[in-house]
Amino acid sequence: MQLQLSPRDLARHIDHTLLKPDATAEQIRQLCAEARENSFWSVCVNGSHVALAASLLEDTDIKVAAVVGFPLGACGADVKRFETETVIDFGAQEIDVVLAVGALKEGNHKLVLRELRDVVEAADGVPVKVILETCLLTREEKLAACSLVVESGAQFVKTSTGFSSGGATLDDVRLMRETVGPRFGVKASGGIRDTATALAMIEAGATRLGTSAGVAIVRGHSASPGSY
């Protein structure tokens, strides 16, 4: 029997997301209006839209999450640190940072850990979710990445950007949950477009969902395919 949640309880698992490069201010206003109407946990936006989203949601308990090093994770550690500080100054209350995927695949765990610790330090208490981009990793690399994220002081491991070759899978969510333990945050993102998939991800161990289809999900309908 599938997990059952009320629409409001399901909504409180959702980071309502708009990360397309052509997103406009008007679309961000619509995103925030939908977040208000449905009581989503947060909106997740690019850094250039953080100030607007923060101003639109300042009288609510809805968080503003900002992506850092997005979507490749291939910029330098100093860039990620500066970007983290900047979006927090703009009003970000959560950070979704892309791990240095190439360094992880090279086995350069020292660099990965140092970079993540820099971001956590720059966040200064603001929750940090680390995007692993699981579709590019082997099982062993996923395990290593999860361990590094926990060691870094971040609060979440996250599956995907939604901009690579694949999104969240139930197997990856289960593996991440098993690796980080019962109390650590696990965010599933990328390709979650209907209620059944959202509930299955939560049942597999996700505590947060990143999706642009939040409205359709809480209303029990499927959304048309689209990035993130």
C-alpha cells in the first residue's frame, strides 16, 4: 500500500522550483504566488531571482532556496563560497550546491570535502543541500559522495540538478538514505512530475522533493515533461 499524505503535508515536502535560464521576473512572481497558495516548503531559484523571491515571501514561512555552482558544479571553490555569501545577502534561507563531480570521479575526496566545508562555513548556519548528480556516478562514487557530504557539515544530500542525463530514481534515494542514516536530509529532484512518484520518493527515504510540478503533484495530476 502506497504512503498516504494530505495535500498540505505533501506540499511541505516540496521545494517549488524554477531554474530555467530564460525564467523571467513575472514567472518568479507566479512561482511565489503558487508557493503561497499551496504552502510549499520553499521556492528554489537562481541567484539573480533570490532578492525578488525573498521580497515576495517575506511575510510567510516559505523559504527561499538558491542554487550555487549550478548546474555543473565545475567552478572553483572560491566562486562557490562567494556565490553562497552573495545569495544569502540577497535573502536565501537554504543553499543547493552542486558537488565538484569531476573531482569526485578522480578520487580527489580531499578537494571535494574542502570545497563543501567552505560552502557550509560561508552559509553560516543556513541549511546546505549538496547535489551529487547521481546519474553520472557509480554506486561506489555515490557512497563516497554521501559520506563526504555528511562529514562536511551540510544538512542534505540531493540526487540531481535536473539538467544532466537523468534525474532522481527510487534506487538512488534508498541508497542515499541507507548511507546517510535516518536523521540526515535526503532530497530527490529531477523528473518528479506526478503524485504517485512524489509519494514513492518519500516512502523510499526522501525528506524533500525538488520539482517544478509542485502544483500538479499536490492536486493529483501529472505535469508535462520539463527540466527540473
